[in-house]
Amino acid sequence: MPEGLEAEIYRRAGEHLVGGRIEGITVDPACGDARSLAVLVGAQIESVRRIGKLVLVDTAAGVLGMHFGMTGRLVVDGSAPIEALEYGSARDDPRWDRLVLVVDGRMARVNDPRRWSRHTLDPDLSRLGVDIFAGARALRLRLDAVSHRSTSTKAVLLDQSVIAGIGNLIADEVLFIAGIDPARSFCSHDQPARAELARVISRVVRRLDRLGGSHMGVTGPAMRSAGGSCPNDGAAFARSEVAGRTTFWCPVHQR
């Protein structure tokens, strides 16, 4: 975390700043370039949008791109829409503020204990694929476009140039619901299977959004830390490394 769902929660919180004028901006040198971002001072915020894991603040002077890494939280007017990240901290230590925006006297901060967040001017969006909220048809078309790939199914889901916004937790939940072995070669899925996978992605994303984030799935952090059995067949969840990420899955029904 944060994955695309958490970025969407931050986007909704940031909407309250639309119409305001940026009076000041500071950024930790490890997380962004203060000189380039300084051009935004004095600009009015026209909109706050999101693609994948990236929140975009639109102004006439340029676009501020906020990528939260695994441990960055947005805090607006002292209130955090997500109180704690699974792999971060619930502390709101001012020393961890990596980006601070002052907008009409109000303050929006990215609090990040590990300095993994990144904040850039006019970020390149050309390498991002279709967004996770695009709907089943758009997701299917994107999966069809990469149907030749022989890498693991999980690797394709994690590839932000295919679908922007899927992280490790969402990927494991999608594959669990779809009954797909994470290591299975993606090119082994025929067109009907890809269409069903797209439908599952769309359903899972919307369900987790309603529940409050990517951590709310069956294969979420609670199961990952304590272990557990598959609610479908009672088998113990397996743990392995797929696509360079720790992966939890059911060895019985995921094929």
C-alpha cells in the first residue's frame, strides 16, 4: 500500500482544495525537486484527479503528481482519510512531512516515514495502462492486447503499463477470486478466460473500495500475518514469491 484504491481515497480528500490558490509548497529533497515545483506557487487548483497510484493536482502552471510509495499518507487540514497504512505508521510526526502544500491558508501534507513517496511536476503518464476503475470492457481489451505474454499472470496484473493501480494486495485478491494460480503463464488464458479475469478485477476493485481499501480482501494483511485456511475449500494458504513479490494463494482451487 498505497495502491490505486488508497490513491483514490486521497484524491477524494484532495477535492476539497479545488478552487484554492497554492500559497506555498515545500518538498523533501529525497522526494522531489523544490525548484521545479516552485512554479506552482500562486496557481489556482483546477481539479484533482487520479490515474493508477498517481494523484494529479491540475493548475494552469503545471500538474503536481503525487505518488505515495508504500508508506505515504495524505493529511488535509490535520485529518488523514486513511488513519494508518499496513506497512507504515499511524504516527503523524511532522518530521515525516515530505510534501507540504499551503492552499488559501489550509494545509495538505504527505507524511511518509520512509521517504518512498515521490512528487513531480508534469509527470509522464504515457507509460500507464488503463485505470483499475475503467470497467470490465476496457480491462478486457487491455488484457487481450498483452495476451501473448508468457510471464506469470501476477506479473501482468502488477505491470502498471497494462493496468494502472493494481498492487500486491489487489493482485492476490483478484487471483484468489478468479481461481488462478499466480505463477500461471498469462498466455495460457484464452479469450473467455481473459474476459472473466477482467470482470473479476472490476468487481474486486469496487468491492474493496466500498469496504475501505486494498487491505480488506480475503488475502489481506490479517490473513497474511496470522495465516489461515481458504474459505472455499479449507486448504491452508500457500506463501511463495511470484513476480518478485510475496504471494498468498490457495493451492487447491487456484489453477
